[in-house]
Amino acid sequence: MTMSHATPSKAILITGCSSGIGKATALRLARAGHAVYATARRPDSLNELTAAGCKALALDVNDEASMRQAVAEVERTHGAIDVLVNNAGYGQSGAVEEIPLDRVRQQFETNVFGLIRLTQLVLPAMRRQGWGRIVNIGSMGGILTFPGGGVYHATKYALEALSDALRFEVGGFGIAVSLIQPGLIRTEFSGTAVGSMGELGGESSPYDGLNRAVARLTEESYHKGPLSWLAGDPDDVAKVVQRAVEARSPRPRYKVTGSAHLLMRLRRLVPDTLWDSFLSTNYPRPGLPR
């Protein structure tokens, strides 16, 4: 079924809905009356969302067949996916030298390559109907980088470039692209990021002091340190996603939380050497005396 420009599909497909930002976004958009397809690798983790009116689908952004099946399921009913919210992702922490390359590849497979492939799959039908929205969940970490987060930050920097290119390439087909740039959000993300360091190096590692600082500062920043006062909750992001979805002319970028506004502005204003000095007040520099 091909939808006309006057009657665009109202189906919203969201990835990574089992918790955090994805779950909050699915709940908010469903309560606003949208037809929400909430997805996760395990659909049984979406029971609360189905009770709220969402339709649950299995979707693994690392699996081509899974993505094709989910997109086909929505398009059979609606003709096209009206809005794609690319939310699925996680954080890999650790010094770049010590992260095994298979973990680096997995980080990019989930945070970048899966996003690209799913976007490729939904665009043909969006173009046919002459309308669509793509909302990418990026991060302030796509503008600034903290030590011990190089691999994760690299994936979010990639979303900056991809969103800019897509916005130009598909705008003429009636498709708007927005990038959401959350700052610190109180979710399971921080625990996953710290846990991802595992046994990298251990006490004999030249980066042991840095790894310990990353673990401590991650916990403090999200939950109990000074920056935690500028952190937000998943629904803070969900509200902004709703704004991007429903706006007549959505903005290319939306910052979310005080930490994003403060730190992104600071990073733009200070030169690299001054930024490094600022970081040195909190993170020990490997190789230098403590």
C-alpha cells in the first residue's frame, strides 16, 4: 500500500525500548495518541509498554533479518514507517589501547552500523509517501570527549556527521532529520558503561588509575556529584523527542538537560589545551606522577 502525501503513515518505530530513554519515549508517544511500535531484542521485556497501548516487536539492530522483519511488519499495516526513532545503543568504557577490537566493533555495530542499516530500510517507503521523520538519539558526547570513553564518543561523533548528511540528502523528499543531544541522564547507561570495562588491564595496567577514576566519576556524575544536579531523567528526553516528532518544522538539533547546555557551550569556548587542563582536575593523566 502506498500512502499519499496528504495521508502520511502515523506509525512510529522506536529501537531499544526495554528501558531508559526508549521506554520513556514509547510511553509518552503512545499516550499522545501515536501508533507506537516499541522494539527490543526480547519482546517479553516490553510488557509494560504493550499494556500502555504500544505494539511490541522483536528487533535486534545487529541482525539484518530481524530489522527487515520488523520494518516489513509495520509497512504491511501502515504502508510506511512515519517516524523512526534510532535509540538503541550502549556505552563501552576503557582506555583505547586496552579495549579488545571485537568490543570496539560491537560498539560500532550497535551504535552506528545498525542505525545506518535500519535507516536505509525505512527510507524507500518514506520517500514514496513524501513525508517522514528520523530522530537520532545522540549525546553531548558527540561534541565533547571524556577520558576513558573514546570508543563510545567516536560512535556519537559519527551520529553528528550522519545526521547532517541525511538531513541534506532526504529533506527534498519531505523527510526531516533531527539529532537529540542528551547530557547526563539517570538510566542504566552509567552502570553498563562502567561494567563494560570488566577486567581491562587490572591493577598492573598503566591505565589502572584512569579506569578507577572513570568508574568513580561516572557514578558521581550521574547520581551524587555536583554535575548530577544538572542530570535529567529519561522522560526529559522523551519530551524533546515528542517535540521533534510533532513540530511542523523540527530543528536539526535539540540539547537536553543542563549538563548538555553547560558542557557543550564550555567545549566550544575553550581551546583543546585548556579543555585537557580542565579534565586533568578530575582525571589522572596516565604516565604522569600522581
